[in-house]
Amino acid sequence: MNISWKQKFTSRKFWMAIIGFVTALLIAFNVHDLTVEQVIAVITAMSSLIAYIIGEGLTDAARAKHEISTDKKGDGN
């Protein structure tokens, strides 16, 4: 079984699972509510940034691949 980490890190379901798990742990260890909110805010911000970076990287890679294949087709010399 091969895990596609790019797909996982861009998945909203994955990040919601992480947030749910961390929230449950913090509550189980009686962490103050304000601290729980701050930790969840940081995780949410990081997940948005990671998903954006990976998404843009995949888009750029697809664009570059398309440009290379278009250039090869255009070379009729």
C-alpha cells in the first residue's frame, strides 16, 4: 500500500482529523480552553499554508510538463 503524502497534505479531511485528534488530546489533559483554541488556530493556519504550497507546486509542475510536451510536438525540424 503506497500512501500519497501530497494528496494527504492537501486533503481537508486529513487536517480535520488532525485537529479533532489534537483537540481531544488537549481536552483529555485538561489544557485551558484558551490554549486549546490557540493551538487549533495555529494548526489550521499551518494546514492552509501547506495545502496552498503543495497545490501551487502541483499546478506549476503540471504547467511545466504541458509546456515541455507542447515544445516537443512543435519541433518539426
